[in-house]
Amino acid sequence: MKLSNTNQRRIIIEELRKLDTHPTADELYIIVREKIPQISLGTVYRNLELLSKKGQILKLELTGKQKRFDGNIENHYHLRCTKCGRVVDIEIDDMLEIDKKLNELVDRLSLDGYRLELSGICEICKTEK
Ligand SMILES: [Zn+2]
Ligand SMILES: [Zn+2]
């Protein structure tokens, strides 16, 4: 049985939303393949790009790494662990303030945008030492 594009896309979103690991296209492909064995990496990749253009998922352009995707489109921030490479969600109220200020700056200077990314050691690595 061949799944329609819409159904493939629905499964891709569903699987992505179950994760809080911000997978790369390759990582998500391995998971989605369990549900749709005939799907190709290219299809997963194309759908992820399309979904992020439509604003249904987030594409995270983090420094020097492969693109990662996030099923959570709420305003939130990320910490990139310098030890294990995980990207974890982080909630700090102060970040909202900074974000607001940067947004104003973007408007004022007509910039394309900006990226707020925290880097450091994640909770898991902290407890693992
Ligand atoms: Zn870590
Ligand atoms: Zn996130």
C-alpha cells in the first residue's frame, strides 16, 4: 500500500511531536521508517522543509551543526550541550525579555533576524560526572 503525501506528512509531524530531542532529518528518518518502511530520506527531508516553511514545525539552525527540527512551535529556547551535543528545551523568563528587545532591534535596523542559542553543559551531563 502506498501512502499519500498528506498521510506521510501527518506521520512525520506526529513522530516529530513525540520527541523532545530535536532530531536531525536522518534521525527522524530512522524513526519514521518504522511506520512507513518504503519512505526515503529525501522524502522525509523534503517534508520537513515544507512543514517548517508552513510554520507547522520549527527548523533550528544551530551553530556549526546539521539542521534540527522541533515539533514544538511555541516560543521557547534551546541549550546546546557542548559535551554530548544534545539540544534541550529551556525555559527562562529573562529570555523572553531579551527576545523582545532583539525583535525591536530587528525591526529598527531592518535585519533579517537573529538567533538565540545557549550553549553549555546539559542537566544529563551534569549529573553523569
Ligand atoms: Zn549533555
Ligand atoms: Zn525545542
